[in-house]
Amino acid sequence: MNIGSRGDARISALGILTLIALLLMVAQLFRVQVLQHSYYVQLADKEHIKKFTLRAARGEIYAMDGDTPTKLVMNTTVYTVWVDPTLVVDKQKVIDVMNRVAGGNVRKDFRQYLDAKHTRYQVIATKVSRIQAQKIKDEKLAGVGFDASTQRVYPEGALASQVLGFVNSEGKGKYGFEQANDEILAGKDGELKTVTDVRDVPLTVTDKNIKKPAVNGKNMVLTIDRNVQSKVEEALVAGVKRSGATRASAIVMDPRTGKVLAMANVPTYDPSNLNVKDVAVFNNSTISNPYEPGSDIKTFTVATGIDRGVITPDSTYDNTGKIKVEDITINNATKNAVVTGTITMQTALNWSLNTGMVTIAQRLGNGAYITRAARNTIYEYFHDKFKLGELTGIELANEAKGTIISPLQQEGNAVRYSNMVFGQGMDATMLQVASGFCAVVNGGTYFAPTIINGTINDDGAFTPAGVKTQTRVITEATSTTVREMVHQSHYATYNPKDGSDRYLVGGKTGTSETIVNGKYASDQTIGTYLGYGGEKGQIPRYVIMVEIAADGKDMGGGSDAKPIFNDISNWMLRYLMLTPQG
């Protein structure tokens, strides 16, 4: 073979190899572009299609300003500022701008995050205001981005804070209304699935965008009247200072509906500043702290006796200052000789005599003994009708139940029930007592207490809430009689001489011993006052309950709680523009 033939053969072989290579490349391209097209599209999508959470706006909370809803909790937009260190061009400018514009909101030593090349998302500032964010945006800093979120704002400061609760750093409602209604207020986040550029910035124009809109939370309107709430808080602070107490609470309700107009405690806190010494201040004591309510309960005992027909206001008994039940002797708190001998039940209520209440319990039985039938009746009224020792269903977190011992239990004996009829040997919350008392004086109907007045839509239209459960528990005649007895009781032992006697105002003192280390502490009492107000000849317009206490100190219902009641009640008469008689 000559040299030319060998060269031609090599060229031919090379051409064949080239052709084979080309055919293989074509085959690979065909496989990638045609046969595995969908696979590689999916890979590309995974690289460039991102999911973004569309945050729902939390519903705002309104109180009433008279007849007009007004914002009590608002939302404001705040921003989280982040950097993509791989895209930062002028590190020093970023540092200077952030320190100048958002110095109080930047992370400590945020400079180090500008060098974190292993990540493309580093937070350098939080809770930056809209104005601050705009100033930073105006600087056109490469690699700097923003995430918007909302933050709660409280234009009324600490007003009704223990009713409201707050929202934690994770966006969850804690305590009060915020926690109990978290799902309603929070709404539901949406989702945006979209194509992004190399910086993970969403591209607004693409047929691959999938958007599930966020559903904003509902704007809720409370039954709280901001004017009443403000007055109640002011009166509690003044009362604590006057008596040297350490804590006090009050509730104002509309007995015609069960709506809570005010609910306050001292001490309290500002939800804008959660750095408190004792987290117990977050609790709403009016619903979360059951206690022995003391003589306030005598109004319920009198109502039970009258409703069952065993007494009238003029019924008499022989008061010796003490009465025996089985092997124990029950004494009256007062030693006043004026109220010994034959006295009426009206006098017994006026002077808050334990003997009178035990006598009613005996007359519910066989006249001389608190029988099982008597105990069944007392339990029926206290627990089943007036809902003492039961959850009320108020739309607030951390409501406590309390305890009313059933006669079916061994502890539900005659001695226990002889104590219950004057408010000891049982536990109830202030809200339970106030709600039950509403039924005593409003004509005999128990309304489940509520804090929700309605909702407000995005257009600002108010939709009232539906009526909660209501049940007749005593006759209208019984309610009318007891209401007048409580009216007389309010002025019988001490007339404030403030002009309130021209209105329909009534009330009952309560003083109960606290339990310390399992025993009653006679030198540490809780003072309470439970009463109502309105126009004569009409259903009362408000019910007020006040509680005041101090560690290691006696507080009295008449001496310490009643002045707070009078302060609030007299203000309510003017605020509601009620008409005096005469």
C-alpha cells in the first residue's frame, strides 16, 4: 500500500468517528430537549420558582365610645431589613445608612452579617418604621431588601390591657381577648408561587404565578365603653391609694343584656411595654381568681328564699347574735345590740347578719334543719340558675371555674351549706357573682356575660353580635322585691348623702377572710361591694362589683370597697344622663 492510500484511509476513519460523535451529540440533545424536556423544566422551576407567604392582616380591636366604635388596638406596618451579602457593593455605605436611619432597630454587631457569604439572607434590623424603611430604600443600597409585617399599636396606652392581652413576637395572641380569639383575629395567610430572578425577586409578569390570597382577620368590636373603662381604672387607683391596698378590681355590666362595659384591675401594665416584674399582672383577676365572695352572696340567699316563698322582707326571726348548726356555732360579724331580738329579714340584710341567712336555709328545709331538700334547692339556685362556680363562657382567655360543692358529695353537708349562704365555703369569680346579680335585679333573667359587641368590615360598617343565651331564673316579682331590699340596704347603715337616693341605687357589702396556709387569716380580709344603679321605676342600667385587698391587712366592704362603688356609680348616673326623681 502506498502512502497516499494510507492517508486516505486515516481521513476516512476520522470522518467516520466525527460523524459518530455528531450523531451521539444529536442523540443526547434529542434526549435532553425532547425525551427529558419535562424533567429538566422541573429542575429549572425548582431553581427559579419560589413560594412566598402572603401575610394576613390581623383584625383590629374596637371599643365603644358611647354609641360609636373606636379603635383600641391598631396595626401599623413595620419592616425587617435584610441583606444578600453576595450582592452588597458598598459595605461601608450600608453600615453608615443603617446606623443613621435605623440605629435603634439594627441588630447588635450587624456589620458581621455583611461578610457572611455562605448565605443570601441575613437580617440586620427589625421593627423598622415605614418612614425609616423609605429613607433606606431611597439610598438604593445594592443587596438590601425588606420584609413587611404588622405590629400592634395601642393608642389608649394601658387602657383595658388585661381585657385585651397582647400579641407575642411569633404573632400569637397571649392572654385576654387576643388569645381567646386568636384564630378569628389572625385570619389565614395566603401563598404566592412565582418565578424569581437570580436575586430571588418575584417577576410580576409570568404565566407560572399561582396566588392564594390571604384572608385578613376580623375587626372585632368589644362591649367595653372606653369612657366607663377609663373612669373605673381611675377610681380603682384612687381607692387603692386611699385605703393603702395593694390590689383592686372592678366590673361594670349592663344587666339588661349581660354586656361587660368595663373590667379593670390594679396593678396593670402597658401592652406596648411587656418588661414587667411579675407576669401575674397579665392575668385578668375578675375572671381568673376564684375567691370566697363573702356577704355579697346574701343577696342570692334572700332571692332564693323569696322565690321559694319561705320568707318575705317582713318575715321575722329571733336574732341572738349566733345560731347553731349541728355541732358548730355561727356568729354574726356585728355585735350591735340594736339588731338583737325579733328582727325582719330586711334588717338582717341591712346589717349583713349571718344568722338571718342560716335561718333562710333552715326554712328551705323543715324550719329547724338544713335538710337535704334545702341543700338541693340552694345548689339549684346558686349553681344551676345563677351559674356560680361555673365557667360563664366569656370570650376571654384563662377564665377559672370556681367551686360550689354539690349536696351529692360528702362535703356538701348542712355545715358546709350554712357557710355557703353567707358566702364562705365556696369559690366564685367576680364575673360569676356580677352576672348572677344582674339576674337578681333585672327582672329575673340570666344573660350569659359577653365582651363581644360585633364586627366591623373593611368598609367600616358595624354588624352587631347576636344575643347570647338567656334564661329566666327567678320570677319578676321576686326580682322586684329583692331589688328594693338591696336599695334599702345601700342606705340603711350609711347614707353617703351624695344625691344618689334620688335614683334607683342599691348595693350590698361583702367582707371575706382569705385563706393563708390552709387557714382563714382573720387579719387579712377582702372587701367587696356589689350594687346597681338606674332610674326609679325602671330596670337598673348598670351593675358594679368592686373588690379591694392588701397583703396582711384588713379591707372592708363598707369602709374600702363602697367608696369606690359610689365614685363609679355617681359618675355613671351622669354619664348615662339618667333622670333623678324629685
